[in-house]
Amino acid sequence: MTATPERIVDIAIGFMGAKQLDAASRIGIFTALADGPKNVAELAAATQHAERQVRTLADAMNSLGLLDRENGSYSLQADAAKYLSGAGEIDLTPFIAFLGDISYRQWLGYGRTVDSDEAGTLDLDEAGWGEFMNGVMTYNALHAEQFGRAFDFSGFRSALDFGGLAAGFSIEAMRQNPELTTRFVYAPGFTDGIAAAAREAGVADRIVLEEGPTESTAPGGDHDLLLLTHVLHRFDEAQNRAILAAARDAAADGATLMLLDFFLDRDEVQRPIDALHAGEYFNIDGTVVYPIEQVEGWLAETGWTVDRLVALPGSPRVLVATAS
């Protein structure tokens, strides 16, 4: 195979496409196309921006595969229509805004993080934290949607959702299975909105809500499904061993554990989104994306047998284990 510079250049200029996606989303190009194709002049009028800038952004989004271009008019590709136009159940615009406004600024200091091996910190005002949470929870909603599509929950009856951040994962499971009940055991401060989300989904009569510090709480019980979603990267090694041991103590023999998180794998080619988030998480606030073999070691030590690793599109992976 002949070496060319194309791949290197594509990676090096990748931030340009990300910033153009942020701008295209912010000024409303995708929402303007929700009702059908438009040419540059029509897009400029709809977004109230200069034709030159709109043309640049529309062509960039066409080059990245998010827009079709035919006879001078632009239209939405299926993924842009579903996740960026506002017409689908999940609109990723708040997540894109978080990446462009908060994450991008934080990445400007990534060299210091690499050279010092010191965790990054966020310095945000009240509005900034609101944008941060809106973006993160939007991305979480995408993860929950993909999680619900990837698994069959029909065989379960009693779930423990332990130490998570949002109700969406368990709600997706309960939507599939009208016989499934879920006990949420979340840290204080992370239970806001769980009951409201359950009411909105029509499953409020099938949940129990409890509070306790994730790293030190022993929920107990005899559950056949245990969900730890976005938990491991937030805690250190000793805390994660304690959390997994507590989850095993709350599980019936043969129960299924689903760990949703990003992982550094040992495959010949690393899954890109996980390695990128390893940089993002530590650079943002010092949280850690762990190597998969390390997590598997904790599972073996705490009474779990690993079954498989399931990748969710545009989202983390799910490490599935059985209580042994």
C-alpha cells in the first residue's frame, strides 16, 4: 500500500469540521431543511445569515455526509434529519453546542494535561453549568435510546439501577417489558427528575427510588438485572471494586450485569470514540476511561463472569456479565 498524507491531514483538520458542524447547528441550517430542500439563497433567508457563510457551511456538511446537494439545493441525510433537524425524538443540538462552547475551549489546554498528567478542571458560571448539563444529558438520552435498541429485556423481572446519572436506560428496558420493575439507588443530588421521567414514561408505579453514596452503599436485594450506566469512569479503582462487589451482593445467582461506559480495548485497532473520550474525560474533570482488561479483573474478583462486549452506535459500549 502506497503511503499518502491524506489520513494525517484529515485527522489534523478534524477540528475544523467539528466547528463547522457547531456553527451549522447553531444558526439553524438543519432545522431550516426539515421541511424540504433549499438553495443557498433560501437557506440564507431562513437562517438570517450571509449567503457566503451559509454556502460554506452547507458545502462542509455535504462533504461530511450530513447533507445531500443536487442542482444547487441541499437536503438532509437520514441521520441529520433524525438527530439534528428537531424532527426526531432526540435532537443532538444541545450536545453539539456543549462540545463547541465548553469542551472545545477545554481542549485548548490539552497540551498541559498531557505534559503534566494533571486532571483538567472546569470553571463555569451558572449559565455555563446549565449548558454543560443540557449537553451531557442530551448525549445520555442518545445512549439510552441505543441501549434500548441493542438488548432484549423481556426475560427480566427485577432491575437495580445503581449509581447512574439518568433514568433513561431503565425506562427503555421497562418500555419493552411491562413486567419489569426497577429500583433506583443513586447518590444524593442525582435523583432529581427520576420520578418525573418515570411518570412521563408511564412507569411510575414500577419504580422505587433510594439515595446513598454510590461508592459506599450496599443496596442488597435479589435482582436479576443490574445496570451500572456511566458509573465506572467516575470512581477510582478501589471504589469500583467496592461498587461491583455491592452490585454482586444485590444480585441473584445467574443475574445479568450491564456496565455501560467507554473502555480502552485490546483489539488490534482501538475503537476511536472510546479513546477520544479518554482524553475528554480526564481533560474535563479527571475522570478515567479504564482499560477493558482492568475492568474484567475487577469483575472476576467480585463474583462476575464476563459474557460479551456490545458496541452502541455513537455511544459507549456495554460490558455484559453474569453473577457466578
